[in-house]
Amino acid sequence: MSGNHHTHSVHRRDVLCGGGAAAFAAILATLLRGAKPLRAEPIVGSVPEVDRLAVRVVVDSYQIAVAPGFKAGNVDVQRFGWGIGAEPPRKTLLSEFGLSMFAESRSGTETRNILLDFGFTPETLLNNMALLGIDPAAIDAMVLSHGHYDHFGGLVGFLQQHGAALKKGLPLYVGGEECFCAREWTGGPVRGNFGVLDRKALEAANIAVTYAEGPSRIADHAFTTGQIGLASFEKLLSPSAMKIGIEQGLGCFPDKFTEEERAKAVIPDQFRHEIATAFNLKGRGLVVLTSCSHRGVVNAINQARSASGVQKVHAVIGGFHLAPYKDDYVRETVAALKQLGPEHVIPLHCTGEPFYEIAKSEMPDNVLRSYTGTRFVFDA
């Protein structure tokens, strides 16, 4: 692995955080990084259109194995049910507080497959991918929405299990260097180490880490919003703290932060690196996969609209990060979503039950319930 002998010599005492260390930090960053990070292909002209999109919820908080599928307008809602085959069942889908989605798109005769986020544990991700019949060799791109463990925890185990089957140089899109910072969970009810994304494991698996700080194309069919701005009424909570610097070869490079941030070394997480992923469904509008919405679900949708020039929102699916908020704030979010007018609203992960109950009351024809394993098929 490029730069490995330098990496192993970096210990706790070598964490760089002082403003006076900026020049040395830049040199060390070059030594540790090895190959220069790739930059995502920016959106030039119009965003691509797809004729069909299927979004499978690979990992989410819970499931109901006997819930029936149904059709809602142009969306076919397909439930997984049980892990039953020719043999008596030995495994079924696992649920955990994490998120992973698998998007299959079609444009003409071309298809693309994107894996978005990786759940909390590799055991859950690998179990569910196998039961759902997701072929790692068919993946064209991966996206990590942000650097929280419940979104990247399964990634390294997935690479260790299936790295040899993946396409060489498979891109992993991230929203910036912040994604690699070590984090502490500070939001309660339990506090402690919240992990760090292992860039050495990514390099060993020949993953092409690709920075999508601005709106960017993904696998010809999709696009990322780029970093999501704070423009709406939405209030950002900071349930985690970022450690700036490198320990044991892991962490984020200090030269990407301001002198004030380097001096503090540990700062509240503002999720400046958070990105959402979107598709432009022909004749329908945008399908926005928000993942977690720390920067606000309304901000994420508006960022997708601005990046694409497409104003119509067909569907929004993902975590809306409303569970920690009071009902009045949730109602304000529901009202803002009604104003945006998506035909389908599909809350996952960190959204919380109050949102579902309020939104179902206010937008009864728009809200769709999802479980681990549910597949949503959007036709143009």
C-alpha cells in the first residue's frame, strides 16, 4: 500500500492540531495519502434521465415479514418477507440502527447499480445482501453520505468479504475530507467512541475514493447534491464531535481545516461533508435519496433541485433525522415538504415515529411505509 511505512510511524503524540504545524501537516498529508484523491465529474449541462429506478432498503431499523406489497401510483412497493427457499429457513433479514440502500436504474438498454451507505455492522450488511440477491460484482459505484458509523460501519467487512469480486477501481463518493475524521458520539443517551473510516482498508481493496464536494455525476445515471447548504428554517443538531488529525494512520488531514479548527483539535460536527444522491426520473421529476439529513431534508431536496435545474420532486426517501426534535419542529418540516410537493415521501432510519404519524395525517396519499428489505420500483 502506498505510503504504508509512513502510516505506521504516526502515533497519538503525532496528531496535528496547532496552527503552527500547518506546513508540516501538508507535507505529512502528502506522504500519508499516497495517490492524489480523485475528484468527481461535475455536472455539465443537464443531469441524466432514467426510465426506471428501483431502490432496495438493504438495512434499516425494523421489518414486518408479513406486510403485503402494494401499488401506489407509478410505484410498486415490494416486500421481502421471509428467507424461505427449497431448504428450511436458517437466516432472515436483520435490522439495526443503520442505513444502506441499493439503487438499480435503467436508461434505454443500459443499467447501473449503486450501493449507498453500509449500515452499522458488516454482519447485517452481508447477511441482507446475500438474502436479497445483491451481486457485489454488479456494483458500478458506491456512495457514503457522511462519516457516521451507522452509515459506514459495514463497509470494511464488506470489502474484506467481497473485495476480490468488485470492479477494479470501484469509485466511492464522499463529500470531503471531513468524512475521514474520527468521531465521538456526544448526543446521548450513550456517549463514546463513534469510530473512524479506515482509508487504509479502502486503498487495500483498490477503492477509488472520489471527492464530490460539489454537484457531481455518479455512474452516468445519478448525481450527488454536493455539500448541502443551510438555507431553510432547519436547525442543525450536532450529536457528534470530530477529531482533527491523524492517529495510527487513521483520521482526517489537518491541512483541510481552518487554523482556528486545527487549534481546537476537537470540534462539533457540522456535517459540511454530507451529501445526498438523486435521480431524474423521465417525465416524473427527482427521486432524492437523503440518507440522513443532518443538514435538513428540505435543504437536501433544494440542493438537488438547484444542482439539477429540475424543480419537480417525484419522491424523497431516506432518513430525515427528525427523531430528536419536538413535534412543533416536525410539523414545520411536514408543512415545508407539502409545499415542495413530492408525490411520495418514504421515511427511513433516523426519521422517527412522530414524523410518520404527523405526515400520514397531513399527507395521507403521499407517505409510504418502508421496512428492511422493501423495494420501491419507480416507473417513468
